[in-house]
Amino acid sequence: MDEQIQSTGESQVYPVSFIDLSVGSIISNGFSKGFKYLFLYVGSLILWFITLWIPYLNIGTTIGLYGLIVKMSKDEKFSLGEIFRKDYRSLMPDFFLLLALMTIALPFAYAFVIIPGIVLGITWLLSYYFLIDKKLSAFQALSASAKATYGFKWDIFGGLFILFLIHLVLMIIVWLIFKEPVDEFSALPIGISTLSVIGWIIFIVIGLIFYSIYAGAISHIYKELSKRA
């Protein structure tokens, strides 16, 4: 079979049975990869935020953040300076075109009802990673993502939604523990409480950790479904 693939020049397509993608695997890999790359990913995220105000460079670093997930999917090592690689800036034209297509189409889909927007969002979820990893054009990346995610949308939605619920529950617990009552002279509406400084710090820390966990989950999704493209 390998000889046939080499002789015809066709790439191997893995059957569904070889793809390890389920709600459970998305959640477990989200946590395992998220914590494995936690400091590097969060550090890169902080560097991205610090340099966000620099024109031209900020586009390259934004593409670089997507590139980190590709690296995570392959378990490749990367440094804190990975997002500053000039290779990412060379992808700007296709990245902008892909961004424009998704920015126009997704709100249009959500405008009809929520479900078509969610379905389309999952269909195109892997577009940026195909563009970066396989050097595809914007239209090719959208098509590759649609083919790769076909038949797995419920698993992807379920895994990411449960991770979001875990994140939300933790945030609510922190708010309940560290909320401060509003005094009678507060300008805030009655019944609204503010977080203490410690509460805000924990809020931010949990948010950064879950950014890495979401990245880990998507890297696993891309790792498995890119086999089909």
C-alpha cells in the first residue's frame, strides 16, 4: 500500500477508526497538553499582548499564536520567541483573506439562528492551522478544514463546550468566594458585588491556564483530523 501511495503521489488518508477523537480525548488531551506547554504558551500569550500595539509585528505574532498550536499538535519544542519568527509574517496575505472570509460569513450564519453559526464555526475551526502548517491558500484551508471536521462536529462541540463549562464553574466559585459586598455609597447598582484584588488575580490566572488548555484541546483535534486532509 505504501508503494502504491508513493507511485501515485497520493497522500495517505486515515479511516475514521484510526482517528482518536472523542469528547473524552479532547478534554483529557486539553488538560495534558495544556499543562505540558503551560508556561511557554502563557508566556507567548503575554509577549503577544505586550507587543500588540506594534503595527505589522502584531499581525505576525497573532499568526504565531496559531502556529504554536500546530507545534503543540506535533509535540515539537518551541521557545518564547517563536511567535516573532518572520515565517509567520510571510503568511499575512492569505491570513487576512481567510480572516475576512470568516469575519463576513460567521456573523451572517449566526444572524439566522445560533446553530448554523456554531456548525460553520466548527467546520472552519482548523482553517488557520492548515494555512500555517500545510501552506495552503485561504480557500484551500477552508476546504481542508471542512473535509477534516466532517463527521466529528458533535465530538468537537461536546469536548470544547465541557471545557468551557468547567472554566465557567471555576470562575463562578471564585466570584462567590472573593466577592465583596457593595456599600451604601457605591455607585454600582444594588445587588452587584465586586471582586477583591485576590479574586481578580485568581480570575486572571485561571483564564490564562484555560487559554493553554483550550490550545491543547484544539492541538489534539488538529493532530487527529489533519490525518484526513
